[in-house]
Amino acid sequence: MKEQFLKWINLALVADFFLVLFAFFWLAIAVTGHVLHLPLGLDLWYKLWQPVFTPAIGILMAGTIISGLASWVTKRLNSQQN
């Protein structure tokens, strides 16, 4: 059961990573469009920054830290048992 839970957590973190990556590329394209006076969604991106992208970045960072700590603790426990 523990492995299944960790599998789902890692899957959620991968999906969150791609959401953050999508947001970054959207920002880069929208800023380029803004410079070229093309409406490519920069205003919508700004509206979504606070409610969507900021929490996604926070979840990604927290999940990465927690995953790293869990891996470190597991390795320490396994090395002490051997």
C-alpha cells in the first residue's frame, strides 16, 4: 500500500511539473507576443498567476523536498538494518 501511495504522489508531482513547465512556456510566448504587439494571452496568464501557477510551483517545491527527505530517510533506515 505504501508503494502505491508513493507511486500516486510521484505521478501527481510529474503532472504538476508539466503544468509549471507549460506556464513557463506560455509566459515566454505571451511576452514575445506582447513585445510584437500580438495578443497571445499575457493578460490571461497574469490573471491565472496567483490562483493557479503560484500554488503549482509551491506544491512542486514542497513535493520535491518531501520526496527527497523520504528517500534519504528510507536509505538511512535500510543501511542501519543491514
